[in-house]
Amino acid sequence: MTYLVPNYFLENEPNTVISSDTLFTLSYSTKRSQDRIYIRNTTHVMILLKKGEKKLTTDKEDLLLHRGDILLLTQGNYFMSEVLSEDGIYQALLVYFNDEFVMNFIKKYDIKLSNNESQNIISFSSNTLLKSLIDSFELYLDKKLERHNEIVKLKTEEIFLHLLNENEHSFYSFLKAIRFSSKDRIKYILEANIDLIDTVEDMCKIARVSKNELRLAFKNSVGMQPKVWLDSKRLEQASLMLTNSNETISSIATTCGYNTVSWFGVQFKKAYGVTPKVYREQNS
């Protein structure tokens, strides 16, 4: 099963989410046995493991996290396997945060990102202080306070500062990865989920922005309208499938979001100068 998060929680379980302009937090637990889940993060996330274990699989590495560990991921696509505890319960605190939260954190604490290395995934092993910070964070998630959002933000910053002290180089590298992709954040999100997009409305929903925000982002990032970009990405995906798969042209047209093979052929020839069939013959 594939989950687009935090979109899934915001749409299906809104009452479980503490939401602000830059931060989404919730406590997540399950008793279901799930061999493998495909996760697509549309923003960055910090996972605080309370119970059970989590195995993260990427194209580069496998990570196994235990109770009390902390995992941070930049936006992207990941395979996650949940290895349940002996009593069958898995529990984690999830903190989703956007670029603005990170940029404000860097500015607020005058952090100088001097190293050139960037890391999209970092993890921290449990210790006594870390466990107390996680327990404290969970207490505030359960409280209904007047300035709840502000307190949760401060508790998140507190954990960030502790992780900075735990391993400055690693945490700096994580912040550097976020800052590097910040300008083109929306484009990165949409590229990672191009197979889920059929319309500009889908683009807005996945990136959680308005049409005006989407148009402005694409004007600054790639210098074209979102619909034009979407069409170019569809055809780019089609060209890759034509040369690297045995899928029929009809199947490729459907996969890339075209309702009819004839319309797909017209658009493909307009972009590449030849029909899909000829393109496959020339590039196989």
C-alpha cells in the first residue's frame, strides 16, 4: 500500500493532527501486521519511535530503528517496513515540517551551514536524555493548551537543538539538504509523484498550495506554466517507457495520463517529431 503523507492524515484523520502553518504533528499507532508500506513524503518528517521497530529501505541503504530512536527524512519516496513489538503494537510520534520551519530555525539560532555535505536521511540512537525529550514532547501533544501550536513548535526546536549537540556534522548535513532543495521544493514534490497527477488540481492537492502559488512557483523555478510542465513530464516519462520497457503503446499512454492512444500519439509527435512507434524503433 502507498501512503502520501502528511496528506493522508490531513484528509482522512484530521482530528488526530495538530496543524500549524509550518508544522503537522500526530501520534500514530497500529496493531496491523504490515510487511511493507510505500511512503511518499510531500514534506520533511521527524519520526520519534515509541514502541516497536521500523525498517527503512532506500535505493542506497537499509536502516533499522529501535524504540527511542529518532529518524529524520527530507521529502521524497521511501519503502518502510514495520516490525511490530512482542505485544503487536507499533507507535511513533510524527512531526512533519516544511522548508519555512527549517529556515526560521536556522535564522533564529544563527546556524552557520559551513560543511558541503548534504544528507537526506539521518538517524539518532536512543539515550536517556533523548528518551526524556520524546516523553515530554508526547505529553504536550496530548494536552489541549491555549497556545498549543507555539508550544509544539518550541518542543520540536528543543529536540532539533539536542540533535545538533548529539552530532553537529550529521544534523548540519540534513539542514543543508533541505536548504539546497528549498527553492524548487514544489517541483521536487511533483516530480516524485508524477504518476499520481492527471490535472493541475492534482498538483495543487499534492503540493498543498493554491493555483496562484503553484503558478508563481513554476514561474520562478522553471519559467513555464504548470500545465505545460506537466505535459512535458508526461511525455518524458512516456519516452523512457518506450525505450526501457515492453509495455504496449496503449498501456504507456494510459500510465502517462492520456485518455486515448490517438491523442497521446499527436502530443508525442509534436514534442519528439516522430510517432511513439517510430521512436521506440529508433531508440530500442
